[in-house]
Amino acid sequence: MHEISLVKNQLPAVLECNFLVCHSPFVHADRIVPFNVLIYVTAGQITVTEDGADYEVNAGEMLFLKSGVHHYGRKLIKTGTSWYYVHFTLPETESDAGDCLTVPKKRTDLVHSGIEEALEEFTGQYTGRTAAPEWKSNALFFSLLCDIALHLPRVPSRKASLAERLSEYLRERISEPFDSRSLENEFNLTGKYLELVFKREMHVSLQKYHTDLKIAEARHLLRTTFFSIKEISGKLGYSDMLYFSRTFRKACGMSPSSYRKLIETKY
């Protein structure tokens, strides 16, 4: 069945991770790739054939495709279908059976398990590029794969640190301009101290983190909606669309319109 196995104490390497919405019907690519693929469907259905075996992945279901194995689509993926995907590699080492954890080929019992929320959080962090070192992303994904393999419910996090509360505050105000005075009033601490604490834990300034959140949301809206670039600019609190486009290009290396065209040909 071409299942994947995790090796204890050896991290996977995440190559790409994102959330997509199908804007026009297409058939999954015919390919053999040098990485494993996680697919989690949130709406609609994706049908993939791997090495002659057909898999239908419906909303709330997850499928893993194995590195180096031929897979392709037989049926159209319809407009409105949405899904998360992660491309990743695993260490190629020989290990004892007791040191390995096999991940089920397909999971159909993940509704209300917390896995979707965890995957959404991981994807948001990964695509946002907000101060998560590569090794940390790989470690978080390893933990997520273990939860999927063992079907462990998501455990509520500990009491949030100051940096985490600052992060959440900025996320909730993604459509507003950055305002250090509002931060000082909200947390009753000086801006200098807030900046010091945040940068020490998150490795990025508060203002850049806020801008990164805006750009990550812009990419999400470009991938998953039909909003115009002007509408997206306005939703993110940019009164000047040209300034938004320059900020986006500086962060992503291309204009918003070029990014949207690139995503449309991604799958």
C-alpha cells in the first residue's frame, strides 16, 4: 500500500505546505516525485490513483502519497474543492521495527479530532514565515504526523506567553495599521520592553511580524478567493494599492497578479 513510516528521533524535512481552493476544474498531475505528499480535503473530493490503486479523498479525510511512486488523477477536481497539502521527505535509514511508526495510508475519521485545526495552524505558520526556524517547522510537523498516526486528540496549549499574546493581538488586527501606542495601552508595558520580549522569542520585530501576517493573508486570499487585488489591499488596511503591491513584491519577489497566475498553475 506504499505507507510511510516515521523513524524515532529523526525529523522529516518539510519542502512545501499550503492551502488551495480549486478555481477551475482540473485533473491531478501525472507524476513521480522525490517527496511524500500529505493531502487533507476540507471541501469537495480529490481522486488520486497511486500505483494502480484508486483513492477518493472526501472532506475531512487525509491521504498520504509515497515518494518515488507513480500517482495521477482519473477524475476532474471540481471548482470549490479545497485542501491542505504538505510535501516532505523522510530520512532514508535502516531502523529496527520498534523505532518506526507507520502512518495509515488514508484516514477517514479525523472530523472533530483537532487535526484540521492543528494543520491549519501549522500551515499558517509555515506560509507566513514568521520567525519559525526550519528545524522548528520540521519538529512541529513530526509531532503532527505522530498525532495523525496515533490519532491523538489535540491537547490544549499551556498558558500563552507574552510573545504569544502579542502575536494573537496582531493577528486579530491584521486589517489595521501597525500601532505601537495601542500595544503599550493594551499590555500596559513600554513599547521598548514589548519589542525586546517579542524579538527574543520570535526572532523578528513586532512591525515586521505584523507585515508578514498581512502578506501571508494576502497570499491566502489570492489563492482561495476571487477578490480583486484592490479589494484584498483594502481588506488588509492598505489605502494605497500601489504601496500594497510594492510591499508584496518586496516580500514575495513578484507582484500580487503574478503570484495569483503562478498559483493557478501550481497543481
